[in-house]
Amino acid sequence: EENREEHLEGLKTALTKFHEGFDPMVWKNFAERLHYVRGDFEQVSDYVKLAEYLKRFDPAESCTNKIFYMATAPNYFPKIIENLESSQVFDLLGDCWKRIIIEKPFGSDLESAKKLNQLVDSKFSEEEVYRIDHYLAKETVQNILAFRFTNGLFEKVWNKDFIDHIQITVAEDFGVENRGGYYDKAGNLRDFIQNHLLQLLALSIMQAPEDLSAEKVRDARLASLQSLKTYHDDEVEKNVVLGQYEGYQSEPKVDPNSKTDTFSALRVFSNLDNFKNVPFYLRSGKNLPTKAAYLNIVFKKSENFLLPDGSNLPNILTFHIQPKQSIEISVFVKEPGQEPKLKKVDLEFDYNKNFKTEIADAYEKLILDLIDGLQTFFPRSDEVETSWEFVEPILKKLDYLAIHVYEKGTWGPKESDELLKTDQREWLNNQT
């Protein structure tokens, strides 16, 4: 059984490996404040032991604020919350605050998400609940709103009159690794589409919030999620492509006959007037050519000039989310010389080049927000349930949808390309 010393040594090893600025003296001071109590999630007696241990940090007529971080397998969330209450851990709080942070996925479908919300709401107020989606804390993602609403040049053209379509890609260049047991029950739709990609889409199309308070920003995100057109039964197959990489069924802890999706591509529409008939293409998957995430705003083509080969290409605004964090727009200029030749060039803002400071990790930022009580970039309960409502028609047809096998290192099954070709469009594979 691991003890405190072994636990601290494991933390130190991880820090020295992943944090370049590791300082032994800072670690020494920090380690003195770290404690470890081993227990079984399902044993109430271990929670009682935890409560007894925590009492030493609450002197007479005083208390300490407490954060409960649910960084466990999702199936343990309800049991942990119930055992924390029954063991009277919450009774230690006195006048101090308690907060709970819950990792994704928040539920496995609409019904389970609602049940989990009901349980959480019975023990915590909404102001105490922080549902974490670390993509919302990435600098480029948070800059979508600032970029859209503070630059008049783009604010005026962010609508159906100028935007042809929007693409969102979140790609991983590895498989399920040691997470086969979890992933085979979840799949890509639950693991990425329902949370990360729908939140990115919500930020891309939401109306300007009344102010920058957490509730107003979350209200605006919710409105954009509610605007998404849900699929009727006969629309799912026309708008959704699911895939599975070769060899997935041989991965550890994966059912050898599994039909779990490791790749998803969706065509989505919104009822918002500003984006009427503008398609949004979402895709995400494992064992793709690169590990990257980016958002492409593809503008309508100019009606005036053609490139020398007779083509007419659009301007594209790209938000690079990872691995690099930057904003880039492609424009066309005349090449030097007598001939009227046009060339595509990219204008780029790069965080590392423009800001000479280290960019905090997304989880670092969210945990600091949690401590400060800032909920802007934590999805609210109604946002989570609305996202599940959108995905629900697809989940109900999972047993009937075709799972297209694709080769590792490719951009998914060819059916994903066909999804866009039917609209005379194609995926943009931003490799950086």
C-alpha cells in the first residue's frame, strides 16, 4: 500500500519530468503542505477516516475551505459524493466554503447526466459546482470571444452573409493506450464531441453576452447550444460518420467485437438567424496523422478575381488551439512582377512570439479560477444537459450506424471526406 512518502516521490518524479522550471526549494515548501490518506471509494469507513484526518486542519472555532476534486472514473462520482456526505466530511466546513470539481464526461447520456446533476444539486449549490472542460481554458479558445467582439473588422462579417462554413477538428495521433476499459464504454462521441467540440462551436457562434460576468457568458453559450438543430431519425446517417481505427479491437481491455467509435464527423446546423443555412463540420478521432486542435472560419469566395489557374479560393481564419497557440488568416496578394499573379499568404499572431511569457497550462488556469470562485469557463448544468440532448439522437442509433474502419495515421474513413464532398467542400488539414 502506498504511503505518504511514496506518494510524494511519485509527484516529484512527475514534476521534474514535465515541468522545466522545477525548483527543489519550492518543492520542499510545497511538499510540506501535501498529505495523503489512502482509501477505497466504496468504503464509508475510509471516508470517516478522512474526516478524522481533516479535523486536524480545523482548529477550535475555525475552519478551512475545502475543494473536492472528482478526478476518478466517472462511474465512481455518485458513490464518492454520497459517501462524503454520509461520513460527515461536509460537516467540518462551518462558515467556510466547499466546492466540487468534476471531470468529464459528466454522465454517459442525457438520462445519466440529469441524474448526476440532481445528485450534485442535492449536496451543492450551482455556485459550488465546477464541471471541468479544459479546452475552455486554452488561451486561443478564450481569445475567440475577444477576437470576435472587439475587432470591428471581424465582428461585422461574423454571420451568414460572409461565412461559408465552419470546421472544427480535434485530432490525436495515438490510440486508446491503457484506457481501453473506459474508452470502449464511451467512444469518441461521448469523449470529445459532446463536450470539447460542442463547446468550441458554442463559442464560435454565440451572440455577444450582455456583460462578461460568468452567468451572462454561460447564458450566451447555452443559447447557442440550444440553437443547434437536433437530428430526426432519418437525418442521423446523412449527417454523421463514425469510424474505428484498424487494430482497435485488439487493444487491451477492448471487446474483440467492439463497435465503439474512435472517430466521429458531424454536419451541424443552427437555428440562429445569423447562421441560417451555414454548415458546421465537426470531427475528432484517435490515431490520426497529428495531435492538433484547430477551428477554421471559411469565408465566402470573392466574386471578382480568380487565381491564375482559374480557381477562386476563400479567405480562412484559423484558431490554432494545440500544439501551438496562434491565430492565422489567409489572404491573397499580387506577386512582384509584370504578370498579374496572385499568391496566398498567411498573416499570423503567435502567442509565444508576441507575448514573452510562459503560457499557463489549461488545468492550472482552471484550478486557479476554481480557488478564486470564477465559473466563466466551467459549463453550467443546463449547458451539459443541452449538449447531451443534441448528441442523444446519435447515441440512440449507435447499434445501427455503420462503423467504418480506417487506417492508422490517416484522417479517418473516406466517408468523412464524402460528407463534405456532397456539399462541394473539403476538410482543411492544418498540420501545425
